[in-house]
Amino acid sequence: MTLKELNEQHSIMENKNDNEATRLASALLDIKLTDPEIISTKQQNALFDPSNRIEGEDDEITDTIRTLKEKLIHTTPDDLLILEQLINKRLDEGRGETLFEIGIEDDGEKMMLNDEEYQQALTTIGTVVSKLDSDYSIVEERGKDSIQQKQQGIVSNLMIRRRLKSVEDMLEIRIAVVGNVDAGKSTLLGVLTKGILDDGRGKARVNLFRHKHEIESGRTSSVGGEILGFDSQSKSIMHPDGSGRKLTWEEICTKASKVLSFVDLAGHEKYLKTTVFGMTGNAPEFVMLMVGANAGMIGMTKEHLGIALSLGIPVLVVVTKIDRCPPNILQNTIKELGTILKSKSCRKIPLFVETDTDVVMTAQNFVSERLCPIFQISNVTGEGLDLLRNFLNILPAQTKYDMEQPFHYEINETYSVPFVGTVVSGIMMSGVIHVGDRVVIGPDHSGNFNVTTIKGIQRKRVTVPAARAGQSVTFALKNIRRNAIRKGMVLLHYDKENPPAKCSTRFEAEVLVLYHSTTIKEKYQAMVHCGAVRQTASIIGMEKQLLRTGDRGMVQFEFVKNPEYLTIGKRMIFREGRTKGIGKVTRILE
């Protein structure tokens, strides 16, 4: 066969193959995946049969078949395991507590539970939480009263909380208590923490005062502290004999799974500097604004509300003394309060809390800064106190702190304790610390940091071996004199190779002037509050020539006395007389 003939035969074969390939491709395009000629029914069933799934595949496909109602009422061992994993995950996310709703499915449909099914669901939850070393309590129930409600099915919210293993794991929420003088701040804290009612003459508040002149005048002048503890069954921890005798902090902390730390601040105008420091230096997660029903929004009430809004802290309002206030005056106070909260400067949504359902709804949605729950209470008759106590019990922790970052601690109080030495109090902003760790303290007057050792750690007056970010703790320091420490100094991680970040007397901030009667120019001086730092600073540079009320701008400040350790992104307040401004640190200058 010649070469020419071979080439012709090869080309005929190629054309034939091309035609076959084209025919096959067009045939495949015409066929549907589920065509009975291609895939038999048996093969289809095998494809979607759960038993043929690969091991280790996610179990969500089989899990969706059973509803939450079936898991709670007709429980199998697998269901118990799934519920245990779900609740454990939610407890981890909520730092040891979570609200669990029975009666509503995940997709929002009602379970239509009757009494018998509801009791069975509670039994199942009880079994699961006891395995997780936790307890539950019923916060709110709906659908058990009237026949009409029963037809809708029972719905309830449970507070599930882990039992306390050690004081260092205890959940803590800090709340700043503010309001005008004589609004009843200290009295309310006395009633909440002692479990007794007031006599109308200040009986409940006496133990809260720190100084002799405070007891005599009945007016708080310093930053006071008080704690309210809740156990794993959501019961507030009081003295067992019900006498109203105050328990020590150690006694509360040995029983409590959750502690609310109240920062009792001064209401009088001449103590405003102390009040602003208490709100910036103690890093509160919530602000409780007290309004006297008979007085209304007077004096420092608006001032304190403005500070809370400028720091971006969620606010709850408590209207006190409703037992001695005429109905028309109470109505005027509530109307005025609603008008201020809805105004352009506040932009809050006021919500009056009157039932347990309102309590659950506001506590769950309090994450948004827009919502503002309002409670009406009387410390003498006890009206409304249960709702407030229930709200505080289920209030979730908001602030997230980073434990992976290096140790950073802000000092807001110093003490000299006999036989212990120098003790500092403050908030841990990041990291983890243990007894015996070496740290640096500073900056001093010349801007230097000194090395010291942590001799002991106490949390709520209970000695602990370690502390984590977000906790308010006290440290006993080695070889440091008290007069060498001032409020606003920091403790930082000690690293021989990498010295701590430079502190400076100068920084740049983006500011907003809230109120000033004339204009702000260079060389203007004001008191700057930034975290625990509180010092006079003068303006050394501005991007604009001058600033008036409502203006924004980049401003460079210089501290008058000492250099300070600031972090970028920290919120600050500056004030001088009636002038007020807020801002955020953007740059540390050399």
C-alpha cells in the first residue's frame, strides 16, 4: 500500500470518529438526569438513601427530619446528645448563660404544647442541663391562664446558667448608676442588694456610703461599689434569715454564678468630675439612669444621659418614688422622658416594661443601642422591683475582650493595705495574668516604666490565682510605693526584648464639639477623660482655624502635666465648665 493510500484511509477513520463523538454528545444533551432509561428507580433510591452516606459527614441532614418539639417530648438518646451540644454551644457563646425558648420552633412556628407536653419538655431540658453541670429557671410563661391562651399553646423562656466552679469563672456585668441628686440611686441599690424595702427615710442606703459626711448629708460624693449576685437557679443571693443584713462580698461570690457590679456615682453638680471618671474609668457595660417621678428630668439627669450617649453605652431608665407622686405629675414626667429619648440627639425607642414578656423582649434586644427600657418602681412599697430584678438577672454580657492579646490593665484606684503593701484596682482590658508574673507599671512623671511583680490577685475581695480580660480585679504589687502610683497609669506585659509602646504627652483625636458658648481655638485648655486617664490638655494644632458647637475636626492635644499611655481608637470626652466634646484617639504623636 502506497503512502498516499495510507493517508486517505487515516482521514476516513478520523471523520468517522468525529461523527460518532458528535452523535454521542448530542444524545447526552437530550437525556435528563432522572430519565428512567438512564437511572432506574433502584439507583435513585440508593443515591438519596441516608444509610449510604460517607462516614464523618455532617449530621444536619438527618437532624432536620425531627422537629424541636419531637426532640423535647418524644426524646431518643440521639436527641439528648443533639440538645446537649446545642445548649453547650449557646452557654459558651453567652459566657456561661443563655435564654432558651420552649413553645416556638426554630422557624417561628408554634409547638401548640398542652400542660402534659410542656411538663415533659421541662423534664427533658432538666436532664440535659444537669449533664452540663447547669440549672434552669422559668423566667416567663405564656398560655397557662385563660382558655383562649391555652388554645395558642404554652410558651416559656428558661434561663439556663452554669453552676459556679471558681470565682475566676464567674460572669460579671458592670452597671453605672447615674441620675440627679435625690433621685434614689443609693436607696435602690440598698433595696436590691439587701432584699428589704426602704422606710422612706433612707434606711436602705446607709451601708452604701463610704464617708461620714455622706451619711450625714445623705449625698454620695465618691465612686461607690455594690454587688448583686444570682445563683445558677436565678435566685438573688440575700441573707438567709431575711433580716436585711448585708452579706459580705466573699459570701455572695461563693454562691453566685453571675454578679452585677453597680458603680454608684454622685448626682450633685459639684461632683461631676468624679462621675465622668466613674463612667470612663470603670468601663461599664450598661448605664442605669434614675429619674425621680416627682422631680422629672431636672439638673444633672440630662447631663448624665448625654455622657452615656457620647460613650455609646446602652441606657435603661428607672423612674423612682411612684408611691408618693400624684398621677398627673407622674404622667408629665413620663411624657417629658419620652420626648427627650425620641429627640434627634438621643434617637432612642422608649419601651415601658410592665410584664415578664416585656422583660424578656427588652433584655434580648438590648444589644442594639436604640432600645431604651423604662421601669417604674417604688423602694417603699416594692412595686416594679421584681420586674427590674428579673431584667438584671437575664441581662446578657455585651462587651467582648481579647484574651489572646498581651496583658493590659488600667488603674482607677490605689490603696495602701496594712501587712500587704500597695494595692491597685482597675479593669483588665486584654490578656491573662497569674500570681507571680512580672509586669511593667507606668508611665511615671518622666514617661518611664518600672518592673514589678504581682504578689496577689483578688476579685470581688476573694483571692484568685489568675485573672482574665474583662474582669475588674485588684493586684498587690511588690516593691512599689503608693505615692509613686496615680490613677490612669497602666500595667503591661513584661518583655525584656520588646520594651512597652512609647507613652506620649501629645496625641491626635477626631473630635465633635457638643456645646461651646463661643469658639475653640489653639491653646484652649480642657479636662480630657480617656478610660482611666484624667488630665488637663491644651490644643496645640487644628485642621480648622476654629471649632463651634456641632463642628467636627482633627485636633492635636498636649497633656499639661504627665505623659500618658493611650491606645488608638479609644473614646474620649473633653470638658471645661459648660463646654463638652467627644472624640476618638486616632494617632499618638512623638
